[in-house]
Amino acid sequence: MELSQIVPLLFAGEIALILILYRFVLRDWIIEKWEEKIREDQGAWLIEVLEPVINEIEDRTHESLEAFKDSFFGSIGKMTAQAKELDPMSNLRKAAKNNDWTALLVEYFANKSGLGGVIDQINPLIGEKQPQKKPNTSPELPKIKL
């Protein structure tokens, strides 16, 4: 065997020996040393080293929770406003407050008959102007029979 053939085998053997030593000896020794170091000062040095990371995580969490809170309460406010509009008794309360007895009776009977939501949809149409046809200003031509 030539030297050029032995060198790669020795190199591969050396790598295999290092991996075996690490797997079965060095790894356990490293773990024991780190655990001993953490037990000595209850991990204060680890917290000190990781403090910037902890602060960044805390800040991002706080920002995310604030954004969620704002969007959540914003949507709750919108839903509450929509729910107040859909309340069939709201028009009844308004009519009673204004002492409008005719509207009060109409709203009461509409709510009893299940038409409370329909009246809210009809009311905007009452005041809405309907498009008018333009009057025909041209004189009508006489019809000629042939």
C-alpha cells in the first residue's frame, strides 16, 4: 500500500475516533459541567446573558397583545352599535321618549307581529323621492291613415 492510500484511511479513522469520543465521553462531561455551573449561582449568569433576548420577547408579546386588544375591542364596539340598530325595542323607546303615540302604537304592533325589522327598512324609503318622468313637451303629431 502506498502512502497516498493510507492517509485518507487515517484521516477517516481520526474523524471516527473523535465522533465516538464526543458521543460517549465528552458530551456527558460537558453536560455535567454546565449543570454544575447553573447550580452554583441558580442560573443568574444565564439570565444576565439572555436578558436582551428576554426583553425583546417581552416587548414583542406586549405589542402583539396591545394590537389584539385594540382590534378586539374595536370590533366589539362595532358589533354593539349594530346590535343596538337591530334592537326592535329601540324605536319603541324613542317614540315613548318623544311622546309620539302614533309611532309608539305602530312600533308596538309591528314588534308583536314580527315586522319590527321590516319597518326599519321601509322607513328610509318613505322620505326618498321617486324619480319622476319628464313630461313630454313635444306636441303630438296627428296620425295619418293611408
